[in-house]
Amino acid sequence: MSKKAILAFSGGLDTSVVVKYLQEKYNMDVVTVTVDVGQGDDQKKITAKAKKLGVKKHYNVDAKKEFVSDFIFPAIKANSLYQKKYCLATALARPLIAKKVLEIAKKEKVTALAHGCSGKGNDQVRFDVTFSSGSNLPIIAPIRDLNLDRKTELKFAKKHGIKIDSVAKKFSIDQNLWGRAIEGGVLEDAYKEPPNDAFIWVKTKNLAANPSYLEIQFEKGVPVAVDGKNLNPIALIEYINKKAGAAGIGIVDHIEDRVVGIKSREVYETPAATCLIEAHSDLEKMVHTKHENKFKSLIDDEWSWLVYSGLWEDPLREDLDAFIDQTQKRVSGTVRLKLYNGNLRVVGRKSKYSLYSHKVATYGKGSTFDQKLAKGFVELWGMQSTEANKLQRKR
Ligand code: ARG
């Protein structure tokens, strides 16, 4: 029986090189799968590229809807920002891509699962764990197994007539509906400001002279309308990416702790994710009690850490989702954001479940809050702290 590998194929440098390696060095037939998670690539071109590389069969799978409903929406509910900054665009897409590859792997009766990840990044973890959770087939990762570096890959690509676009020669890019990750090249100097040509989604020059506003309506923790328009989830995210990106919103630049222990300088463009998470977490503060707010932020952090770390398949993720879903019942309302010159600010929020009471909070006349009661409360609240300090003073 001939050996046959199935490969998650983006059409980029890594996966193109991997097709050839699998054929030539591993002596395998290759089936490729491109999963559309909103990366905006031309599927026809990718299919043609796969065919030109001599694959036995190529599949295109449109997973955009599933990506939003089953991955992005849970991330919004969890206010998910790994290390307070990264919206997990790549991290969320990988388990979905791997699942789609597994579905076709069964049909195609392949003998191995392949991916184009290096041994230095997080994506290998995400692919390996999802593959191994759903199958016993061996995993082949030529770039990791053969310890390939980017320069060698570029040379190999040239030798095999694989066309690489000019951006890919400068940076390593991964993008989908939820964000665009830019790595490598000049960005590897952590002190150097990213050049403007690293950015495609977010405008960095000639920004509008006047602010614009974004009004996002949430229903049970997920966005359902924007600027008064009921849009389907994909269109809604695309709309915010465009509008906020044009206002210069959504560039993230930070040092990230990878699963494998490496620290890396990561640059992202995530306009919609930045706005939606800012708005969602603001709305939560209005409808949740202080106890819910405090506890949920621990759960949110754990969720982000788990998903970043490639453990989407761990039962803990579903356990956390159950809690998070329970908390979203009252997260309905509207948040108003002001976008100006690359700055984002929540300037208003309202909800029928709001726990904010003007009558209680007002410093004006007629508040229903009897401030005289506060004296006794503060005395008891601070009792142990003040006692401890009194004792200290005596000693
Ligand atoms: N650091 C991010 C993550 O691990 C982004 C990775 C982007 N991948 C890439 N091939 N450029 O999720």
C-alpha cells in the first residue's frame, strides 16, 4: 500500500515546501486541505498552487461560520486576551483547521497526518494535540523533524519553482477573520518600531481629523448588531475590522511567552477583536456583581491560557465554557465606542440588566443610599487591617 499524508495547506512558504518534502524525502502521496477561516485568500489560486505541486487531491473547506460561532464567540464571552494583549486569532483557528483535516483524513484513508509548523512555535502544539485527540495516525512535521530554517526553506522553494510573494519574504504572516499576526524579519529586534509596511488592516498614516463612533449591541454575550445594523456574525466582524482599522485601532505589539518557553516579539492587527472585547468586558462590569466580576476574570485568564497553550481539546475548556456561558445570560445591551487617531475609548453603555443605579450612586440630592450607614460598615471592614497596624505601632 502506498503511503499517503494529508496536509493542512495554506499555500504559503512553509506548507508549500512541506508538500515537496513529503513527496521527495518521505516518498508519500499528498492530499492537501485548505480551511477558510476568513484569511481572505483566493481559493482558486491555492487550489492551482496545490495542483502544481503535484498533490493527489486538494480540498477547500469553508469553516468561517463555525469559526465565528464555536471559537470566536466563546473567546469574546471570555474577554480572551492572552497576557492581556493577544486575542488568540491563530490559536483559535488551529484546532478547527486540524478537526477539518481529520474529517477528510478518514474519508481519504491516509496513513499519516502532516502539518507545516516549526518546532519553535505554538502551532505545532495546537495541531499535534488536536490530531492526537481525534486519531491514532502518526504525525509528520517536516520543518520540525528536519530542523529547517526559513532561509533554507526559501532556497528550497526557489529550487522547486515555488512562488513566494514579496510580503512572505519579509515577514511570517498568519491571518484570519479574528486577526493578523506578523512575525519575523526586522520585527525580531524587540526594540525596533515595526515598519509601516508590516500593517495592512490598520491605517497608520493620514488618519481622519474627526472621531467616529461604533455602537455595538450584545445579546447574551455575543454581538448581534453594529451601528444599528443587524449583521450576520461574519459580516459584523468584517465591518468592525474595516471601520476600526481605518481609524488606526487594533495594533498590538508585545513580548509573548510561548508554550515551548521561548519569548517572542509579536505584532498583530486585530481591530474587531480589540473593539469587541473592550466593549464586551465593559458591558459585563455593568451587569455583573462585583463578586462575579472578580471571579470571572480568573476563569477568563485560565481560558485564554489554556487555548493559547494548544489545549482546546482538554475537558477543562468545556468546563470553563459552561461557567462562562452561565454568566452571559444578562450580558445584553449596547456599548458605544469612540475611535479617534488610533485610540479607542468606551464612552457609553446601557443594558436592561444594568446593576448601575443612578439613584444610589448620585452625589446630587435625593440619593437613596444612606451614607451614615457607611461609617459602621467601614469600621468592621477595615477592623483586622487597622488592628494589625496598631499592634505593629506598639511593638
Ligand atoms: N504568536 C501567535 C500564536 O502563537 C501567532 C502565531 C502566528 N503564526 C505565524 N505563523 N506567523 O498564536
